[in-house]
Amino acid sequence: MADSHNPLIKFSYTLLNPDGVPYQKSWIVNLAYVVTIEASGSNDLKLYLRNDQVVSIELGEEQGAEEVMEEILSLSAVGHNYSVYRINTFRK
């Protein structure tokens, strides 16, 4: 059976419900839609997508913005699941 190439990566973050119980949510990104990426000194990324959407991601302490950016750009992030603090999306 041949391996399939999955261009999706997942950014998982944890939210607390009103009772303080954590639950996990995810944002799936298809790398084929990424036009460019910006990394800032505050350990966050901005992914600019083909559909004019921008995804702002605050990375967890164990992830470095420059390292994650390089993994995405080199396509070695394919199928990867990153833990993050927060994800915001907005239109340009």
C-alpha cells in the first residue's frame, strides 16, 4: 500500500469551559493554501492564505516561531500537530 501525501497540518489549543474543565480544539490548515508566513519576536506566526484570510497563531512555549515557520515552508510540517496558546482568524 502506497503512502498518501496529506498536505494538512493541525494547530491544537486548549480552552477552558465555564466549569474550568479543559477541552481541546484544533485549526486545520492546508499547506497548499499558504502564500506567506511571518514570525515575530513574541513567538507568534501569521499565515497568509490564498483566500485572503490571515491566521494569527500564538505558539506554546515549547515551539519556536522561526522553527515552525521553516518546517511549514520546507513542507516538513505536513501531517504535524502543533500545540499552541491561541488562534485568531481575520480577513485582510
